Amino acid sequence: MTTWTEYTPFGLFHLPAVASTEQVFGAGVRFQTQVFRAVMRYQIESLEFLKHRCEQDMKLMDDLTNSLEYKDAFDVVSNFAQNASAEYANEAGKMAMIGSRLASQTAKRLSEEAKTTFEDMAARSLA
């Protein structure tokens, strides 16, 4: 009767299919890590922007309570709205740039992983 203990512990990793599968799983783990990092970058950027906007909201309330006339309050609110709309537009641009950069990096990395995997598979099949 043949048992697994008769084989070397790493003997299975000499099979081309097992080694290729190991590379594919490694590429999958690296891809998941990159996606996790991308999500964290999005969250960091979003939270920093949200913090800034909350500070601006508090400043608006302070400015409104310090304004003495209706005209001053109108100017304060219109300035706030103008600045807020510009900041939201800038933030949307930043988020689009982050997404574009991450998609480009991911595509490049996946292409490199696929190329390496196929080259290794070809080399193993010739050996």
C-alpha cells in the first residue's frame, strides 16, 4: 500500500500544473491586496474631504452668527455655496484621477502577471 509519507514533502510542487496554479493564486492574492489598497485610498481621500467640509460648515455657522445685517448674511451664504461647489468639483476630479491611476496600475500589473505565468507554463512544458 502506497502512502503519502513515501514521497518527498515537496514532491508535488515539481508538477507543472501545481506550480502554475500556485502562480495564479499568488497573482489573485496580489490583485486582492491592490484592490484593498485602492479602497483604503478612496476612503482616506473621502474622509479628509468630509472633515474639511464639516469644518467649513461650522465656519459658516460662526460667520452667520457674526454677521450683523441681512446683506452680510446673504454674502456669507453665497460665498459658502460658491466655495463648496468649487471644492466638490475639485474633489470629484481627484477621485476620478485616483480611479484612473488605480485602473491603469491594475491593468499593467495583471498583464505582467499573465505574461509571467504563461512564460513559466511554456518553459515547464518544454522541460
